[in-house]
Amino acid sequence: MSIWWSLQLRREAASVPLARRLLVGAMEAAGVDPEIVHEVSVALSEACSNAVRHGGERAGVYRVTASIHGDVCRIEVTDSGPGFPPGGWLPPVAAPPAARDPAPGGRGLGLIEALCDRVRFGNQPGSGGAVVTFDKVLKWRDGALLSLR
């Protein structure tokens, strides 16, 4: 058995917790280990926040698709913005603590990479827009309401 869902959300900050709650509910019901649920939900929040912030003016929406197949959760967040620069996203060069920019932001993609097992950053062919896809190998807890194993 597997779970799959897709959402089209408005590019508004209020959409981020909605996507996160749906993912957390599905993963908890499936019996995913709470630590893994937390890691994947933080990664999803970061990807959705980036879509809201950088998703472009062409469309007021972005899409989240999530699936659990066997022991892997895959999430894809797609927006209609300018996408990633040619050559893709590169993590920021580490700077000494005193030289780091204290302004918030700019760390979300690196956090997604740190929390997930496989991450891909790309652009939609033809139409533009960023596509962030990440996979996480799941661990299970006993006594789940729904068993996908």
C-alpha cells in the first residue's frame, strides 16, 4: 500500500502550516517514527516557504506533491518563479561567525539537504519555476493506525 497526495496552494504564508499539518497527519497515521516525521515536516516547511517567497508573480499558487511508497517518503514542491540560476543552487560559502549575515533567510535549502537522504534542485522544463524534490528513508513505530510496510 502507498499514500500519495497533491495540493495546489496559494502563495501565502498561511499555506505553509496547512501543507505541514497534512503531511504530519498522514505520516503519523502511517506509523512513521516521530523524529523522522519532524525532520520531513521541517524540510517541507522550508521548501514551501521558499515557494511562497520566491514563487514569482505569474501565478499566485505553488504545488506540493507527497508520497510514501514502502520505506521512502518523496516530496516535490514546484513554483512558477524564475527558478534556480543556470548551474543550479549552490550552498553559500561558509563564513566566519562574525562575517555571517544576521538577517533571516537563505538557509532553507541547506537545511533541506541536511535533513533528507536525497535532494534535487531544478527548474520546470520550458515554463520555468523551481522544483525542489527530496526523499527521506522512513523508520516505523509499533502500533500504527495504518501500516504501509
